[in-house]
Amino acid sequence: MTEAIHYSDPKALRLACRQGQWRSSTSGQCPGFVQANLAILPRDLAFDFLLFCHRNPRPCPVIEVTEPGDPILRETAHGADLRTDLPAYRVFRDGEVVEERTDLLDIWTDDLVGFLLGCSYTFDAVLEKSGFSLAHHAEGREPGVYVSNIDCRPAGRFKGPLIVSARAFAGDRVTEVVELTSRFRKTHGGPVYVGDPGELGIDLAKPDSEYGGFPLHLEKGQVPLFWACGVTPQAVARASRVPLMITHKPGHMFVSDLTVDEVLRD
Amino acid sequence: MTEAIHYSDPKALRLACRQGQWRSSTSGQCPGFVQANLAILPRDLAFDFLLFCHRNPRPCPVIEVTEPGDPILRETAHGADLRTDLPAYRVFRDGEVVEERTDLLDIWTDDLVGFLLGCSYTFDAVLEKSGFSLAHHAEGREPGVYVSNIDCRPAGRFKGPLIVSARAFAGDRVTEVVELTSRFRKTHGGPVYVGDPGELGIDLAKPDSEYGGFPLHLEKGQVPLFWACGVTPQAVARASRVPLMITHKPGHMFVSDLTVDEVLRD
């Protein structure tokens, strides 16, 4: 199955989310636009979380932070509403997912701060434009996402494992992929690891059940590349037993109006 | 007068500060090591300030943030003490400098958070090593520092003007200087402006009286280059009338154990 592009315009996709017409993964949608992970936290946890992002810029490249209590974005998608403009959300309480929802209208409060973090779906489109084929796109799926045995650098009450997404490329094209993705610091940059998944404690056949994605199969001559992944805050919510964190549902990203060219080298 | 290098080892310089034997500018000291601006804030202002830094990475490139209440550094100079290891400090209350001090031992409290921000003195050493002569070093001085007419992006209760440092180079070497300094994102990166000082509201003959430095004179064929400066938080403390911010005295930086090679492209 080849994945269909249903939306090319982020505003149209966000409106469809708001109106309940799109509840699916955003993988492959709106190619050329920056997609983002979401983490929403109470104001009193915001410093520790922003410091966590600063100390872990590969999994948590911050692209916008909202004013406390204000769900409206000003920078990456002027006027977009964090409460309604993603396809699906998760609510973590004390480190557990207590519900999945399609909007946050009745649980938004005046002390919530939203953090948008870059997403590797952004450079997937760039890779495809550069002639790379991505197995997960061919299957209409998200890339395989795995919990690594690497710990993030803690900050305040936030700690947890580094989550990674995996893609495979022919050995003679790895340099090109590294160079290309490294230009996108705001969408995780270059791979954090290249080679043996076992060294990261990962079995490629088994993407993590919480974060999902299409299991990566290696073709002859291919090497697996691992990028830091923006669902890391969700693993951190679990490990740190954070009282409240609201996130996107994995794969169901915020799609911004920023173009990939606008985040080059940012 | 050619500036003398008194110290080549950051640990020795920090010890001299701690023991009261060095109260001078650190411009030109410990070439090859990363120097840093200091801002210390109460915990309840830390999120707004870190967000201000995130939104203004050119003047405020964060290189280390301490744990609330702990004056000891862990990353850029293991075991260094923010209370004693700089030559001189300023204390701002409600936006005014209320005192300059040589240590913070009796005013340190359990809720203070320290922020170290990169400093352009770091790349001055790199420029000299690459064969550029710097007029301010030849005079044994700091570079001229000026208040620009550009506003920083506000965050929470922090707002204020962008402060810049100025250096002049021959027109045929500007590209080299831009390329070289752009590699050091953590020490302000490349210039924020090249050319007419009037456009920034700056008179080169008059460095700001608060921030000082050697007035920049243009030789024939030279163009002025302006870098975002890490005393910007001090201007922000004034403009925002912050209840409490403790900083280094301008020119009297924290000298870390990080080498310039360690912050390349960081």
C-alpha cells in the first residue's frame, strides 16, 4: 500500500482535526511542512521541563513555547489552537495514560504551558524528495519507534530513557542521509546512533507497543540509523511519574505552517 | 599597550578570583577556553528567563544551568563555585544596580538558579589564532559594547534591548570572520549585523557607559561587525525591573574548563 497524501496544506489539516474529520496519523501528510510533538505541563513544572529540553536537544528540540494559560500559537502556526488542532491526544497522570482524547477543550486550565518539539516526519519528506524510499511510507505507516537503553540527562524532576525512531539505508548512502538530516537541528538533527540495534537494547522486529510504528526490516547491504524521537517526553512522563502531562497521541502530530526551509540550520 | 596573558589555566584564574587575587577583566585571559556571562535568578523567575534565552539564542546561548540553590557547577567547570569564582559581580534589585561585590557568599539563598551564557571573548582568541588582530586586545581592553535599537523577543516578564559588541575587519576578510564565528553558536555565533552603526542607533565612539569597552575606530577599508552580547540580560534586568538578578560585572567573566573545540557547532 502506498500512503496517500490527503492534505498538502497544514491549515486544512488542522481545520479537519478541529472539525473531527481527521483522527489519523500525520505521517506523510503535508510534505514540506514542519511537524511537531506536543507536551503540555502545568506552569510549576515548566522550568524543569524546558531545562530538560535544553539538556536533551536531540530528542526535545523546542520550536515554540506558549504563554501560560494561552492555548493559541503565535509563531509556528499563527492562531492555531493546541486544544483542538491535533488529531488525537493523550493525558498522563502520575505517569500513566489515563485517557486518549480528540480535544482538550474541557480540561484546559489557566496554568498550562504548551511545548512544541520538532518531529522527524519533517525530514522524511526531505529524504523522499532527495530520492530515498522509506519502507514505512510504502506501508502507509509511521517509522518504527523503540525505547533505547540510553538515559536522557535529567533535569529537576524529569528523567527517563531516550526513545528513537529507526530507518534503514544502503551503506553507500549513509553519509548523504547523515549530512541531510544534520541540517535539521530542530527536527532531531542527524542520527544519534548508526549500526547494531543490540547495542541500544533494541529488537528491530518489535517497536515499542506504546509508541508503535512499522517494524524495520533490513534489506541486504542496509544499515539501521536511529534518530532521537520526540515521544521521549512521554517516556519521561512515565519514568518520572509526572502529576500531569498532556501530549499528542504518538504519530498524531501538530502540523505547523513552518516550511522545512525555515528550520534549516536553526 | 599589549594585553598581557596572566593566566592560561582556567582553574588557576578561578582560584585567584576566589582568593581575591584577580579582580580585573578576563578579556584576553585563558585563550582557548570558553568564557561565560552569568545571570542568577530566583527559582520563580527561572522559567521565564530560560524561555527568554530560548527565544533569544544569539545574545543568550545557554551553556549551563545550575540546580536551584546549588552554586556548584557540574558541566562546564566541575566543582567551580558561582559565588566566588568570578572576579566581580553586580546585584540588580528592581532593575537597578544596588551593589558591586567580589563574592556572593552572604547573599546566596536556597532558591537561586545560575545561568551561564556564552561570551564572545571565546572567539576573540580563535580570531587571533587565525591571524586577525583585534584593536581592543592591542589596547588591553574589552571590545566596545553598545545598546542597539533592536528589541529582544520578550518572554514572560523579561524584555529589553539587544546589546552588541563591535569589532572591525577589512572588507575582504569579513566572509572569513563570519564563517569562523558562525561555527561557535554557543558563544553568540556569527554577527547579527554588518555595516552602518547608525542603523542600530549606535555611535561607535561612545560605548555604553554601563557596559564599557574600547571605542571602535574604523581604519580605511574596514567594516564594523556587531555580535549579540551576553550582557543583554543586564539590560533586560533594567528594562523589566526584575526584583532580583545577580550578574557578573561586565568584562569580568566566568572562565570555564570547556575548550573552544568543545563548543564548535554545539
